[in-house]
Amino acid sequence: MIELHHAEEVAAACGGDDLLVWTAQRLPEGGARAFAHGGAVVAACPAVSKHDRLAVFGAAGDPALPALVRRVWREMGTGLRPFGDREVIHRLVEAMPGELGPAGNFTWMTVDPHTVRLDPARLDTARLTTGPLETRSLEMKSQRGRDDLPGLADVSGPLPAGLGRSSSPAAEPSPSAPGLAGRAGEAGEGRRGPVGSGGSPVLVEPRVGWLGPGDVEEVARVLAVANPDAYARPGMPGVFRWAGIRDEGGRLVAVGADAWSAPTVGFVGGVATLPQARGSGLAGAICRFLTAALLERHGRVSLMVDDVNAAALAVYRRLGYARRPVAATRAVQEA
């Protein structure tokens, strides 16, 4: 068993596996640790995408994996939660009875320049440094209850959300999170756009762009209403920057974050759309913008999504993300 002290060593040991490389993002001096034994590799990092994570790589049933997990726990504490390919984690749980609790399944998705599919009519990647993204006029649904589906959340764990179909034939479903069952008009409600047929508000030429430090309170208000369970929050360590869309009245209606990105793996989190703006493809536009920007900066992009969120999975597949079934577990007694 050897310790790996640099991210390049981790990448070499696991063949550049994005999940391992992402988890090892703070090597060598940011509190991350990594170990290998034969073909088995683990990388541990505190406070990445909210939790203390322990990425596990190797063949399902490899006896070296329980030994590696125990080594990390001895040196860093049992609060580090193992996650990795689904069969690997379920076999790990079987191999560590009384030490690991039941595994929960979710999906890890990754896109790179060879698989990405971004509609050039929707995203001008040449202007990513300045941010704006123009889309066509979008009429919002007046009957969201029929069109909103269970949707995206940032990570495994509580994953409620809503994802609606676009009213435009050329647009696609967009991942967004559910609002609270509270009063309409909360969280920074501004002037509504002009009224279309049936009284539905209309967003005219919404733009996606990077938000500034002065926008963080608005982002927090959107998340409080639209995705209260999101792991990414303004001001959290590792949450680097936010993208957003405003309606024609200047109200922030959709957000998403560049959060916990590693040098060679960008990461998307905190996607949310206000309830009254759902069904218009806004969160899909946010995801396209973030995907293109993070690809340019990091070379590949990953995210986590609930297994049962078929609509969000379809959106990400359309962007070129490849699905990877994974699972996570935790120590029976975390310390």
C-alpha cells in the first residue's frame, strides 16, 4: 500500500478516472489524501460537494479496497463517505459488515470535448468570457403542475426537484428544483414580463451570464424558494461562481454554479429555477452555458443527479454527458 501525494499520481494510478481525479482535487496541500494498492485506489477529501468524500476505484470485490478504506478512516476519521461505481460500493458494503451502512444509488455524469453536443444557435462559446447568452423569446407555462416532473439535485441524498418541458418546439426539458409550498411572489419577486395568451408571463430574450459578488443575496433567495436542498450555496468553500438568467424586469429567475471544480474536472451544481419561470428551458440554458464554460476551463465536466430523474438525465444526455451508475455509503459510526 502506497500513498499518492499528487493529483498526477492519482490520475496515473486510476487511468484518469474523473470521479477519483475530482475527489483528489486538493492534493497535495489542501487536506486531501490518496492511497493505492495494486489496481485499487482511493482518494479522500473533506468538504467537497458538502460532504467529506472518499472515492473508491478498483475491481468489485477486490480485497484491497476494504483495507484502503480502513487506512483512510484511521488517518482522517470515519466521517469520510465512500462512493464509486455501483457494484464496487455494494460489494464493499458486503465486505465490511458492521462497518458500512446500506448503499444509496445515484448517477454520476461526465462530458468532454469529444462527446459534448452544444447547439451553436443557443450558445456563443466565443463570448464565454463576457457571459451573455441570448435565447429566443420563451413563453412560460400557465399550467406547470401538468408539465413539471421530478428533477435534479446536486448530489445523492435528498433529491427533490422539478423539471418542465419547454413551450418552444425547438427547446428541450430543463432541470430545475421545486419551490417551497409558500406564498407566490417570494424571493426577490420583481416586475413580471408582458402577458401572453392565457395570461402567462413572457420572458423576452433571456440571457445567461456570470453573476457578480453583488448578486449573491439574490442567488440565495432563488435557492431558498426553488431548491432549498441544494448543496451549493453562495459563500461556501469551493463554490467558485454563479451563472444566472434575469427576466426583462431584471429579476433573477434561474441560477447554476461552478462549484467544487477540480483543475481537470469542472463540476456543475446548484441549478434552480423559480417556480413561476419553469417550463421555459431556462435551467437547460444555464446548464449549456456552464457546460461550455467549464469545458473550456477544465477540459471535462461532471455532475451528480438522482437515478429516477429521467427528464434531467435526458437533458444531460442531449448535451453529451455519459451516465455512470454509482453508489455511496457511510460508516455505521461516523467520527
